[in-house]
Amino acid sequence: MITPLSTQDIARRVAADIVEGAYVNLGIGLPMLVADQIPPGREFVLHSENGLLGMGPAPLPAAANPDLINAGKQPVTILPGGSFFHHADSFAMIRGGHIDVSILGAYQIAANGDLANWALPGAKLPAVGGAMDLVAGAKQVWVMLAAHVAKDGQPRVVERCDLPLTGLACVDRIYSDLAVIDVTPEGLLVTDLLAGLTPEALQAKTGATLRFAQNCRVLRAT
Amino acid sequence: MITPLSTQDIARRVAADIVEGAYVNLGIGLPMLVADQIPPGREFVLHSENGLLGMGPAPLPAAANPDLINAGKQPVTILPGGSFFHHADSFAMIRGGHIDVSILGAYQIAANGDLANWALPGAKLPAVGGAMDLVAGAKQVWVMLAAHVAKDGQPRVVERCDLPLTGLACVDRIYSDLAVIDVTPEGLLVTDLLAGLTPEALQAKTGATLRFAQNCRVLRAT
Amino acid sequence: MIDKRYRNAAEIVAQCPGLQDGASLLVGGFGDAGVPNQLLLAVRDLGLTNLTIISNNAGSGDGGLAALLKAGAVTRVVCSFPRSAGSVVFEELYAAGDITLEIVPQGTLAERIRAGGAGIPAFYTPTAYGTPLAEGRETREFNGRHYVMEMALRADVALVHACTGDRWGNLTYAATARNFNPVMATAATSTLAEVRQLVDHTPPETIITPGIFVTRLVAVAA
Amino acid sequence: MIDKRYRNAAEIVAQCPGLQDGASLLVGGFGDAGVPNQLLLAVRDLGLTNLTIISNNAGSGDGGLAALLKAGAVTRVVCSFPRSAGSVVFEELYAAGDITLEIVPQGTLAERIRAGGAGIPAFYTPTAYGTPLAEGRETREFNGRHYVMEMALRADVALVHACTGDRWGNLTYAATARNFNPVMATAATSTLAEVRQLVDHTPPETIITPGIFVTRLVAVAA
């Protein structure tokens, strides 16, 4: 029995790749978990697109300030060194390439880095938020997948997305419960593989051709 | 002997036309005199394009703050209600149509409102500053002429400018030492004429056809 | 004396230029932070019809925007993220076909409004290139990258929520309740502000929205 | 721990990415207010050649920018107003043909830099339409009005002068010494800031330039 990474494991693996001093935007949902996995002694600055740099952890409920929320509309705090700014300035930061890493969830990622993460077929109500700006503007776009395949078993990493796109050729790296995959000009390159999982087994769960790094690292669930 | 208006007279006449609560940008030189002629009890807000609303009078030399200057790089003060902002925001105010009146000097004004006020033939060094933005953006553009004709006797108000333009069809009103002239779709309309000056005498000093308002007012030097 | 203060929310919306049937309204706020709820209720009480609302979200619960929607005043919504936990009123109207919806990426929404306030009629952005939200848009290549042309967005009236305001209309904001409010304040024919606290004077370095952008303001209970 | 503070002006310019022969530099300031004089002297001492300077003015007296010009380091200047009472050094170099000059309207200069920092490759402005400064520019009509297309302006390095700074690079400014500094800070590969005072912490509502835009900073004598 091979144990896939938990969402906390994935978040920890992502956090380990964020360098000291980086400016990072965490998407709503799964990416938010990364904030709790920052390695001790490493300082990076979280950006929230609703006008906040230096986002800190959630406050105790009694201390929640309704004026101080994150992009997911949850109460947060501001750390020393943080700042507030308006929406146009916030997205100037994003579009202008000042955010080092944008971390998002995804429905589908194509081998060329195309991303689909905002619209599902048959959705009653479209909604996009800031995802298209983030993937167009951040220096690095990383995608987190709680599960390498969808609930119905269909791969999320595919040759071509068939869902509405969020951005073209924008994803740089994929972190799933089974692997870490770089999107390179030569296609998808697996840099980390879950302990006990064979390359063939990962390929079987992936809708696009994978290559494997020579010094592919091992991912272990905790 | 007919006495033309002094520059102070012209400034006083201009100030009388600025309505309560207006946001006004005063160009370098002659327009600056308007600040000293604000009618008692009337409050309007002076904008300086280097990032200041609520510009007040020059300080005493001993109180001058080198960080607090106007667009002419002279020390100024800030009045209650004033604010500071950066250059892009300042010109967003201008370009976005938020300045009610921009008051500038001029070399030439054409009958259709074209303005030339930034470059003279044979100038060693070109320089434009914010004039082109002001005439493109302000709701009203008023021009002040210390003398209705140039020193060599050539008219400044002309059929067509032959100097490099600052903006097309942008001037709304001309205040000179001899007259106040509205630029209208039907051409130049004199609304105020110096006491003792005949319409024919004004026309003789003007390079474009003038019409005269039926209830043309009289300007008097002090 | 300049004094933009009104006594209550009913007075501030009365005879407001541009606030009429068929008007477009910029409405500040992100989630429940910085939403001008009292102004929205006052607009609701005017009984207007056929309004267009431009706002990041489409209201939640029975707050100001939801109340305005529920009153049947709104036929069109332009926003980035209409879907939220409590956006019941909007969802029902949308499902019934009573409201049309234009989805705009959040950063493009902010930048289009900023352009509207800054006199920029159109600009190019990489956001949404190649996605369904850029369909029908003109595109262009600069330096090998593809961009979408986006048009400025203005409205007849902006409704904003601020922390403090003074008689000149200068505003400050609290934390992330700033969000869209400062940009929206710049992009309307009339800008109405509700503030939690009226102050006699705002230190000029701390002003986020200079009073030039604010037409009227009113104090509301926090 | 994030710490962008350097000990002195010589250290801050040493091995600064992008600061080399042929580099372009955004230089803050308007007149003598907010000019990063100490950084300019430190750059002068590097003995670089063939620099492009983008700044509102072209230096006056023997201050930092004039000193850099006098050292023969600069071959091109982009500015709105090179002419001033004390711009002797520039005028001599320009008259001798040792420096080329591009004149840009002040608001267009500010907006091109803002666009450079905000990921907007080009925009349309009414400023300068029909004037010599729009010659060769693409033009376009929107809603019956004519506009000029202007391109974003970025540089290898920005030099800015601020009032206070903290270890994260957050900056505040004094009065109209703010001017071009905040926009320029956003539009360079490396942004170096000289500040009059280092502080442990900057109240988040008062920050004008969030630290994300600042690469390194140094305290200088006021």
C-alpha cells in the first residue's frame, strides 16, 4: 500500500521550495496551507490581492477584524513589515512581475503549461477573481493538486486542456500528492516521485508524456 | 492715453471667474499671480503637478522647506485640506479631467483654440514640462497674456499658430491686458474690452477675426 | 467655504447628478470589507430601475448590495467574482435571467477603472490572453508577447466606504477595507463617500483619496 | 531574516544587478526635491559609461545628477524639463553634442513609468496629440477623440530618495519630495533607495512604497 502525500505534506514540500525573502501569493483553498508550513527561520512575504503584503496567520475569532481579510474573505493578520494598498496598485504588483511565486489550485494543467482553474462545465455562475492576472503576471506559477487525478479518475495533467483556460503556457511547476513536475520547454519533467511509486504508475495517472529527472528525488508521506 | 491692465489686474480678473470650490492649476510665471487675487471668502484648491493639492502662499524665507515646492520649484506651503501624492497620481488627476481650470501663459493662441506655449524657434534646449498634459486634461483651459501683442508688435492671438503646438483646440478663454476673449465654436468672442479701447483698435492688434458680445463688459485698470 | 459633508444618507443621494434610472454605479468593497452599505440602502430607497453595478462581488446576505438587487433596481452586473457563500439574491436573479453578468478578471477590472479615472481610454494587458474572457477583444503583440486591449471603465456614480473624511472630501481607509474604493472614487461623474468618522483635518501625508475625487460625503455608524 | 539595508552608498551600488556600462537609470526627484544625490554620487564613483538617465529634470548646480553628467557617464537623457536656472552641466554637454535628449511630456513620462512597473506594455493618452512630441507615434480615435499610443518605460536600475525606510524596504516620503520616486521604484530590475532615516517598523497604513519594490536601501545624511 503506497500512501500519497497529505495536503499538509504537499504544502510542506511547496514551502521548502520558496526561497528566503520571496514575495508569494497563495490562492484560495489548498495553497493557503503553505502559510502554515514555512520552514523555521525563513522569512517570506505573503501577498493578498485585496491589498495586503505581509499577511499573517488567522487571528483568534475574538480578535478578528472585519476590515482585515484575505482574498478568500477570511480574517487574517498583518505581520511587521506589512503594508496596505488599493486594488489597482495590488494588481500592478501582480501584473508587473513583482510577485515571485503565485501558487494556485487547478482543474487541468497541459504539458505546455496551459492552465484551467476557473470554470467547470455546467457551472451555474461564472466567477474568475484574480487567477488570470496572477498567472499572467507572477514570475513563477506553481500549481498544487491535492490529488494527481480527479475524483472520476481522469488525469488533471493532460496533453491539452479541454476546460476553459485561465492562461496560456503559464505554469512552471506542479505539486501533487504523487510527484513534483517541472513544466519545461521540452515537456513535463518529474523531479520528485512518491516513495514506492514507479514511473510507469505515475505515467498511467497522467494524460501527457512524462520525462523523469536523472536524480529524481523521493517524496515521503508523513 | 489708454492704460492697459497690469498683470495684477489681469490676475484679479481671472480670479473673479473661478468659482467657489474649484480645483485649479496655475502655470509657472504670470498665472501664479492669480493665487494672490482670490476674492475674500472664496475657497478654491490649487493643484501643483509635482504632487500637491491645497497649495498655499510662499513661506517666509526662514520657514522654507526644500521638500515642499511648487511646479516652478519655488518653496510653497500647504493649506488645511491639502494632500500629497506621487507624479503618476498627480497627472491621473490632470488627464482624468479632475482639474476644473488650468491657467497657462502662451506664445500664440489660434482662433480654434490651438495653443503654442512651449517652444520658440531657435531655442537652444527644448523643454515641455506638464503643459501638454494640462491642456489635454483640464476641464477648462484659460490663457493669460501680459500683453495682447508680442514685443515686436506681432499678434499673439492668430488665425493659425506657426509655433510648435502644445495642444489642439484646447483653449477656452484668453485674458489679456486689453480684453477677455472666449474661444467658441463660432470663433473668438470678446466678452470684456478695456475701457476706452474701440473694437476696431482691438481687432487691429489681433491676428484673427473677433466678434464682440452684445453685452460686452468694460475692463478698467487700477 | 468648501464643505462636502451631508447630514445623512438620504440627503446625500438626493438630487445627486447622474443618479437616475439607467445609471451605472461603481460600488467599492471586497467581500464584506469596505462595502458602502448605507449608501446602497439609500440608493435602494430611491426606487431606481435599470441600474448597472460594477463591483468586485455581487453582494452577500441581505447587506446593501443584496438589498439593492433584491429591490429589482439592477439589470446588469460587471464583476470578477459574483459567487460567494451568501450571494443568494444575485444567484436567484441571475438564474431567473433578470440580470446580465459581465465577468472581468479582477486586476483588469481594477485597471480599467483606474484608466477611467486617469484619462487613459484603453491599454494593453497580458491578463486573459487566449482565454474565453478575452474573446472578441482586440489583441496585439509587443516584444514577442501577446496582450489584450482593454477599455477604460467609468460610471455615473461611485459609492465608496472610507474610514475617515473631512470637509474637503479627503479620505483614509482601514486595512484591506481600502480595496477598490480609492480607484473607484476617481472614475465617476459623482463620487459619494460614507465614512465612519468625520474629522476636522487629515494629515496630508496620510490621505489616500484626495478630496478632488469626492463630491459628497456622509458619516455613518461603523 | 529579510534585511535590505546596506551600510553606505558605496556598498549599495557595488555588484548591483544591472548597474553596468550602458545601463538605463530611473532617477527620482523634481527640481531639487527628492533627488537621490548620494546614490548618484556613488554611481558616479563607479566610473560607468554610456548610461541613459530617465528623470524629470537634467540636474542643476553640482548636485548628484550634474556630477554624474560631468563625469561623462551619461550619453542619453529622457526627461520633460531639462532647462533650469542651474542646469549648466547638461546644457554644455547637450550643446557639444555629447548627449542625446528625448523630451517627454511630464504626465506621459510618469504614466509610461507607471505602466512599466504595472505590466502594461502600452496605453493611449490624449496628451501631445497633434504636437511635435507625438510625431511618429501611432494614433487612434476612441469615442471621437484622438489619442497617442505610448509605450511603457522601464530601466535596469531605479535610484530613489525617501524619508524613512525599514529593513523590508518599505518607504515613506516627505511632502513633494515624493514626486516621481514611488512610480520609479516600481519600474526597474533593481531599485536602490537612499533614506534619511532608518526605522524599525513603518505603520502599514502610512507606507507609500511597499518593500516589494525595493531591492536595497541605505541611510544618508539628510
